[in-house]
Amino acid sequence: MRLLLVEDDNHVAAALSAVLKRHGFDVTHARSGEEALQALVPEGPGFGVVLLDLGLPDQDGYEVCGKIRKRTGTPVIMVTARSDVRSRIHGLNLGADDYVVKPYDTGELLARIHAVSRRTVAEEQVTGAEDALRLGPVHIELPTRRVTVDGTVVQLTRKEFDLLALLAQRPGVVFRREQIISEVWRTSWEGTGRTLEVHVASLRAKLRMPALIETVRGVGYRLVAPAA
């Protein structure tokens, strides 16, 4: 797997690159946000995962994550010393797929890299007779991860799309919060509960359909199919 390591500390990058290479990764090292973005141009080499340090010299790592997510669906794992819950939620809301706090265990980091990679491959291999879901003016194309409302494309983050697609596959059915967190975030991390609320609010705003996702107090959420 090709991996993009975004880390401004050369000593840290060298040590981590050596470990990753021993485990079969082809590592490209970017020392700044700009280098990372240049490496992720469409005509450049494809990467399986981006390891993104937040303390970069030229741009804030959160800003870089947002820019990465706008140009590619490549999984992003934030690697940082910022351990507070608000920082984690902010990173996940920007489209990061996982968040690892320094100092970390190398074995755990490797496991997280493989986990996000497996999820991405599984999503890309989704097949079936129903490749698209239509809910009134909302059209969801599963293979291309494209969402339109009345023909207008709506830009969603990776997790926003996953959440919408999950609820849309069974309109009217109540999904428990724990079930959503497990299926969309693949975790039971307690801080993800607040992230779920933020993602629901963001979907309502971006789709301009506040009533589309109904909160079932004390249980979870369900999608209310709008009239055609």
C-alpha cells in the first residue's frame, strides 16, 4: 500500500517511515501541508492512506484535512498530541477517518491504518441491483457517492454520505445511536455521540431539508422519506 506521511519533524518521520516500510508500506514523506496537497493531485500516484500530523509549519493541519477531503476520498488518519475531545470531534467533522493521539503504540497505529483501508476497499466494492436511492428530490448514487437535491449536487463529507446512505436504505426505520456509530464510525468511542449529532445537523443544513432526518428521543434517528 502507498502511504502519504505528512510530518514536519524529519526525525519522527524517518523513524516512523522505517517501521512502516518494514511492514510493507511504500511511504512518501511530505514536510508541509502544501507538499501534501501537491502529492494528492489527480494525476499523481494514488495513496491508500494519509497520515496527517496537525502541527505543520505552513498551514494548520485541520485546514489541510479539509482541503484533502475536497479533492480525494483517500482515508485520512490524524496523528497529533491534541488529545481533548473537542479536537477529536473537530477533526472527524472535517472528514478525518480516524484520530491517533501521540504518544501512540506502533501496533495500534498499524491496526488503524489497516482498518480504514479495509473499510475503503469494502465501500469501493459495493455492488448490487440497487446502485442508487431516490427519496423525493434527494438522489443518492452509492457507487459514485454522489448526492443531488432537485438535480443540484450537494457536497458531503465521507461520514456525512455514509450516515445518509445508511438511513436512506431503510426509510422510516429507527436506527439506534449505538448502531449508527458502530456502522458509520466503526467504533464505540463515547466521544462519537456528539459527533453524530453534529453530522445530523450538518446533513439537515446541507440538504436544506430539516425534516428529512427525524430525532427519536432517547433512541436514535430515522429518515422520513419526502413526497416525490
